Amino acid sequence: MLITSISQTQRYLPHELNTKYYSVRLYRNGYSVSFVCRRYKISKSSLMKWNRKFNGTKESLIDKPKIIQTDNGFEFTHHSNTKRIHPFDTL
């Protein structure tokens, strides 16, 4: 078994893409939730989340970047270098 080191800030070891893909396929082929979860050592909530995202391709199960919420309520996924002008500067 391959052991990967986890950084101090990472709370868990993420599941591999193949685990997500084959567990959802097995579930959709008629196997019970409990059987699939035991076989792949995953939680029921993870299986159901992956099942919702799955559209038949492995790419649909790749994790998307998280949206960061700032203190002022704006959401962004990456830093943009746009010049911001204060409303009073235009007077």
C-alpha cells in the first residue's frame, strides 16, 4: 500500500479519482450503498455527493477549486489584478 504524507494544514487524505469513479459506477449498477461503502472504505455522504456530480465521465468527479468568501461579502476564486478606483477619486 502506498502511503502519502499529508501536510500539516491538510485535514484528510483526498480520495483518488478512480475510487470515486468505480464506486459510483458500482452503485449505479444496482449494488447497495452499504456494500459499496464497505468495499471502497468511503462514507455514505461521499458516495451520494459523487453520485450527484457524476455525469458518466471521470472528469465530472474532479474537485473544483473552492470559492473564497472575503470579509466584505465578495466571492472570488482567484486573485485578479484589476485596478480599483474609489468613487471619491473621480470627483
